[in-house]
Amino acid sequence: MVDRLENVEIRWYPKAKDILSKDGTNNPYDLAREEVRNEISGSNGDAFLAYAHFPMPDRHARQESTLEATARTIGLPLGKDVRPYLPLLPSDIQWASNFLSENNLKKDGYAVIAPLSWPNKMWGKSNFESLIDHLYQNFGLRTVVASYPAIGLFTNSGAVCAYDLSLGQLAGLLSLAGLYIGLDSGPSHMCAFFDVPMLVLYIEKKVIPFEVRTLSPHSLLVVESFFSSAPYPSIETVSDSVRFLLEMKSNKDEEIPECLACGRKMDHVVATDGVNIRLMCSCGLVYDRIIRKTESGKFRQIRNQGKENPTTQKPLNLKHPLQIEDVLENEEALKQENFVTLSLPLGHIDPKNSEITPGNFIWGFDSLIYWMGKRGYLPFESSWDQDKLLIKFSTSSYPEGDRLIFPWGKKKIVTSVSRYLHWYTFSRWSDPKILVGIVKSMTELNLSKKERFACSIDAFRTEPSLRSLRWIIKSLFRLD
């Protein structure tokens, strides 16, 4: 693919070949660095090697993908609707068109699945076989299986195996497809270049999905197993998500809804029940909606309750903590207040035991902070009242040295408001190991010694361990 770009010289380093590992993670570039250094030192003229993984310690708080964080590091503005670029040649389209003709397939009338990835990212061949049957029996869609012979043949009635394709041939098939279903792997990122409805299944739980998400406005990310004990998403949830995508596709005016709190796409699928779908934003706001369209042919849209008819709004009773629903119903009254206390139920999302109700919101701490922040409010005090968190907001400035207790999944973080807003606004995904990773990235980038030491204390308080203690020591004694 890179070889198709003009004025780019490609050099191959056999030692850096990507090797499948049981863990699903390795760094092939390390294997070639010495070879590249020797080549540069022996070259004529000016040459240098730039090598880094662009850690960007605040990328999780921003809910950035790795690609977006890398672009920000080097000063490349990407804008809101980021898409990858794929060099597609006319010969790719021609090959794909011939393939469709040979297999009695039509443009936009078939699905593509890419079922092979790292061993710890696989959904399982039997699950994909059930999905192929579902697509054929319920939607009349035959499925092109883009993979390698190692996975074995798919003999389903609706399956067409397309193995050992070149990247150009795969790109051609993706460009003409009506639906794509894949894993956290290369073909999913290739497909993001095209306006194809996409469903990407996230199996491995080491990496937060939004960090490696496909950059497409048409993709849904199935993350059901991140919020349950199941090892991977159920076939029912994947099938329901496919129906939701195809229902949206049939109505050109419909798109994946934007988050009420932060404005991002609510593109994470947490659960379905055959009729409804539970969508989540990377900031943690959860929204339930109907999979199928209403009688009017439209989906129910996200909107603030009562916003269209301000005459029906009720006055806010500020003597008691408010529910977020109270504030949604009367934003005008909120504008008149300098101090507001909100009550937020705490608890883990259990997609199996929590009833999905169309139009229902489940607010997380981060999504609440985002929503209030857009209206000029910052938290300045928090406390627990049994199973509820009481948060006091103010429109005035907050003391820099104040420490608040913030929920972090089933744990708590004790930190300042400024540090929370800068580093920790992704608590729905609450992985304490990432807190140490933040300190590690701050150290690699040589950020403020005082700040990285404070964050190392936060990490140790949240999850005391030898690893987090070691980073306290490193942060304390490493020179700026």
C-alpha cells in the first residue's frame, strides 16, 4: 500500500517482520533499530532516525485513538471527522468487480468479514459461521470471507471464501461492500476509508477500545464483554448490532447519535435485547434506543427533555441534591445558579441484568462533568451518601490545592480537580494499570517533575503495588 504513494522509497528490514505472539503484542521495530542506525551512519549527507511510540499521557483523558494522539504530537491537525487514507487503484476496483461477477454478487449487496487476528483477539470461527447464516437468512446477504487458509473453509450457504488476497484486492472488495464485520485488526482500519457500515468486535481487554478504534463515522464498536464476565460478545448482540446498522443504512438521514455530554459519537455497543440497543460514548454516557425504526420511519433522537417547551419546565428545588434528569428538564433555571449539588447513582454497568429502556440514559461521573462543564460548572466538593455520589458544582474558580474523591470504577481516586480533568476523565474504563502508564509516559516525555510525582501518588493510592511504588521513586529522583 505504501509503495503506491509517490516520492516514497520503501526499504525492507527482514529482522523487523511482525511475528504473531501468544500475547498479541510485540514491537517489531526494536528488532530493526540497530540495522537502521548502521545504515544511517554509513550514508552520505544528513540523515537521522526518529523513533518513538508517542505516548501522550493525556490521550486517555481526551478519549483519543493512538493515531489521533500521534498526529497531535507532531502538530498535525486532523479535525473532527478523522478518516484514514487508502491508496486505491482502478485495477483494484476492476479485480473486485470481476470477482463479484464470477460469484454472482452485486455491489452493495454483500457483506465482508475478516475473522482472523491475534489469537487473543479472535471471536471464534463457529461464531462467524452463525453470523454468516444470520446475514443470509434474515437479510439475504451473502458474505465474502476475507482471510487466510489457516482458518479453514467456511461451507455455509451464504459464504464465499476469498483467501490470500493482496491488500489492493481486499481494498477493492471493501469499497464495493454493503457491510463489514471484523476484529481489532488491519482490515477494519482499511475499511474505515470507505463509506461502508462497519461493526468491529473488541475481544482483548488489555487495551481500551477507543484507543485503537476504527476512525469512521459509520462504525460501531461492540464492547459487551468489557462490562461482563463473558470472554467475548454474544452472537445475539452482534446480530442485533448488524440489524441496527442496516436499519440506519436504509434511512439515509440516520446516523450514529452524538453524545449529549461531550458531542462524540455514541459508537460503543454495550448490550442488546433483540429489540433495543445500549450505546455508550467513550466518555461513559450510556443511551438506550430502539433497534428498529418507529412507524414514522425515524429513530428516536437524543434531546434534552423539556427543551422544546420551556413553559412546562419545573423550578429547581435547590434545598436537596438534584438528579441529572431534573437539570435536563430545566436548563434555564440552572443558568441562574452559582452552586448546584447533583446526586449520581454509583454502580457497575451489567448489560445482562440491567433492563434496556428506550430513551433511558445512564450517566457516568465523567459524562456528568463534561455536561456541566459545557455550562460553566466545575466540581469543588464530593461526598458519598450510601450508594450515591453527591457532587457540588460551582461557576466560580476552584482552589488549585483542593483534593476531591472521584469514582474510578469500583475504586476511588483522591486528586485535585485540575489533575482529574487533565489526566483521568475515562473512569468508565477504569483500569488502574493505565494510571501507572500515565506516569511512565510523563517521565518519557520529561514533563514537570512535580506533576508526574503527584500522578504517581494518585496511581499508588488507587492500586498499591510494587510497580506503582517504583514509579513514585522514579518520579521523585529523576531529574528534569
